[in-house]
Amino acid sequence: MNATIDTHAASAEKSASIPFGRPPAADILESSWKEAFKSVSSLSLPASVLSELQSQYVAQATALWNETLQRMQPSEVPVQEASVSPPPAIPDRRFAAKDWAENPMSAFVAQLYLLNARTLVALADQLQGDEKACQRVRFAVQQWVDASAPSNYLALNPEALRLAVETKGESLAQGMRQLMRDLRQGHVSQTDESQFEVGRNVATSEGAVVFENAIFQLIEYKPLTAKVYERPLLFVPPCINKYYILDLQPENSLIRYAVEQGHRVFVISWRNANESLARATWDDYVEHAVMRAISVVSEVSRQPAINALGFCVGGTLLSTALAVHAARGEQPVANVTLLTTFLDFSETGVLDVFVDEATVSVREATIGHRNPLGGLLKGQELASTFSALRPNDLVWNYVVGNYLKGQTPPPFDLLYWNNDSTNLPGPMYCWYLRNTYLENNLVHPSKLRVCGEPIDLRLIESDAYIYASREDHIVPWESAYRTVNLLPGKKRFVLGASGHIAGVINPPAKKKRSHWVGRTNALPAKAGQWMEKSVEHAGSWWTDWAQWLVGRSGRLVAAPKTFGNKQYPAIEPAPGRYVKEKS
């Protein structure tokens, strides 16, 4: 794929023929369903546990019904003599409005739902058998529980019904208009997307594209200080999203913060994959994107070794690229920062329920290397998967607000970015699924070959700053911590509060959240051991990272007055064309 990538030529014609008859994935899919049914049907629930849960349920349901009947009976005490106190609030934010507590039947429906939900989850938690099957049952039960909440249905939601009456039906009419709009755009609106435009009020840091090929554009940012550190800093964002999560708006831009600290900053802006990239592989993304970007940054800055930062799967790509370089006897990155990144995929949290041999084989046969045409993983599919990990926050909350109440969600730059989904080449995605989530091959020295080289993370000599978020449901922090056991250089581990995105995008000026650092430089093998000897500090982890990076960035030199150099002149202003391509 070398000539195609580096010359940005037109994609090759897809001339391979598909034989008539049964699709190649059909047998695999059928086998997958059989295996899934077999594993689930083998699960068991101890009789003693079932009996105890049944007894608890009956007792609690009876008490709830009697309490409801008592509330519905007219009081014998005259109203003026009764000491009126408001009904207790229901301890769940979905039922926080007073309409739920003040209406006895609505309160009963909500509390009965919560009782049913607790019981179903408890039953799922007590299942015994194959752990993967147990995880899938628990996930499916939680999805059903969240979807069946009475707040999600107009006839059972007293708050939405009151709004309909007060607005003479306008809230429902507006909700229907918003539903039709979301059906046209293909996803539930989580923010008022009309309030944002890439390059106008998000991704606004001044810069220029200085290199591009079929996979990515490389952006260099304008210095904001008279002098900059001589060793430049390359950002490698996740390719499953647009790069501007690192440059949302000036007040919460990690890119701008780094520039303000005196760093000469570059970032990879990934191409939103189209049919021309349908056969692109993991090797292509490593060699023709990450390694190419490292080379260009080094040439533009005239520095033999640079600093680099990888975020999420961007960190996995960056680490793979550094291992390829190391296998070739090269160490082009002196210091690496890994943000919420998996290298050891032995425990991947809730995402593990989506990955097994059968499902990966189906992907390989339909969009991966076993399909001669390749294919694309659509960005909206990825976005829907991640939303399913937190359905109450990312799905049903907006179904109720947008459609039942007719409310327009407020503008929120992070959620606008979250909905700006990105396609991935099928072969690249399938390689990633199999060799990381399914087989965890990166941790086994020389088991993988990438770009023709055996991969051994132990050969990477870079010092490493490793960051994880404590409430991260995508990359559990304990798994991110395992990186300290894989890289041989000097390492610093920092744990931030909040989740996968909010924990990372936490500017110091906001004075929000906190972070933990070790009392000493020691990094024990287990995450729990590190946590026992850590110290919590108020505020953002960005300042800690900035201090770590300063001593590893070389001397201060005069800031460049132009973008790129003669070999790599400015092509177009940031944010460039690629980030504006829609999936």
C-alpha cells in the first residue's frame, strides 16, 4: 500500500469477485449463535440464592403496596388540623421531579420498577458458570432494566404529561419534530449541534497542515511564546474519533495548554475512512501514519528525537510504532505520554462482552482481511456501542428530554465531539480486535510482527508518563496501570478523577476534580499496591504532566515564525479538510 498512501493516489479498483451462494460469514454467524446459546444455557443459579431473593422481593413488594394504599386513603384528620409534610423523594435522579413523589400511583410505579431492577440485577450477579456468558447476561439485563424505566414512556411519566398539559401539547409536538430530525441524522441528539462548527468555535487553535497522505494530516500549531523548547511534541489522538477532543475550545484545550507552556506542538488529524481506505491495515496506520508523522516532525524541527503523546487507541498505535522502530534499532521518541491507554488487554472491563472468537471471525469475514474487498466499520456503530456502556446517561436521558419533554439539549462541546463519529477501515479494526482484545498479543515479546518487525515493548527506551482515570469504563485504570510492567524506561504513573474523557480534559483553571500520585517513585507490580501508597492532590493532572515534560524537552530556542519548512510547507490552515469529513 506504500505508493497508494504516500502519493495520495486514487484507490485501486476492487475487482475481486464474490461467488454466488452462502455469504462467507453465514456459517461463522450461525456457529456464533449456537455457541452463545450453549454457554448461556449452561449457567445456573443456586436454589438457596433464588429462594432468598424471592423472599426478599415478596416482602419488599408487599410493604411497598401497603404503603401506597395508605397514601391513597383519604385522611380522617381535617386538612387544616393535619401537619402536612411533603412525600419523600425517590432516590433516583430519573424520578427526582416532584411529580413522581406527589402522585401515589406514579411513586408506586417508580419504586416497583426500582425493586424489580434491583432483583433482576441481583439474580444476574449470582449466576454461576462460564464467566464470559455471565458477563453477557449481566450486560443484557442491565440494558433491559435501563430501557424499561417508566420515565422512558410518556403514559407513565407524570412530569412529561404535566408539561404536555401546560404547553397545550406543544412539548409533544416539539418532541416529535426533534425525533424526526434525529431519525434523519442517524443518532440521538445529546447537544444542540447547531451551536458548533469545527474551525469556528471548536478546534480553533491557530496552525497549519504541513503534511498529508491518504490516512492523516499533520497539523503544526503557532507558538504562543517567544521561545519554545527545542524538542517538539507530537499528539497521537484516537483514530476512532476526531482529533479535536484535544482542542475543543481555548479554555479546555490540551493542545493550547501545551503551546502556552512553550512546546512546539504537532497533532495527527485522522482521515475519516472512506471506500478508498477499505483495505487499509494496522500496519498501514502504524507505518504510514504514526511513524510517518514522527519522521516529518523530526525533519521539520531538526531534532533526532521528539516527545510524543498517545491518547486511548492512539497510545496503542504509538507504542506499536515505537516497538517497530526499536526492532530496527531506532529510538526516535525520547519521552512518551500515554493517556488512558491499553497495552495489556488481559482485563478490558465491560467491553469484553462484545469480543470472542466467533464475533471477531464474523468481522474478519465481512469487513476484514478475509473479505477481498475489505470494508468499513461505520462510525455510528462505534458510537452506539460506547453509548450502550452508559445507556441512562447517553441514551435514555436524551430520549426523555428531547422527545417526551420537547426540550432542546444545551450546547456542550464535548458531546458535540462525541457525536462527530469516524469510520475505520475494516482490516485495521479487525487486526486490532483479534490481537489486542481477543488474544492480548502485545504483551508477548515477538509474538506479533508489524511492518515486518517482531514487536517487543521491552525494547522501547523512552521515559513514560502514564495517566489513567479512576472512573474510566472504557480503559479501567488498573489495566492502564499494567503498562508500568511493560516499558523498561523511567516511568511516572498518575491517576485522575472522573472518566475516560472528562478525566483527561480537565484544565487547571477550572480547579475541578483531583489526581493521585505515588508518595515515592516506586511502582509496584499491582495497581492496588500503588493506590495504597498514593497521595491525592486537588486540581488537574495537567500541571504535574507539564512539570514532568519541561525537564525532558531540551533548551529554549527562538520560536519559529513560519509553519513547516521548505520540504514541508503549509498546505492549508488548521483544522484542515480531513477533520471536517463526515461519516
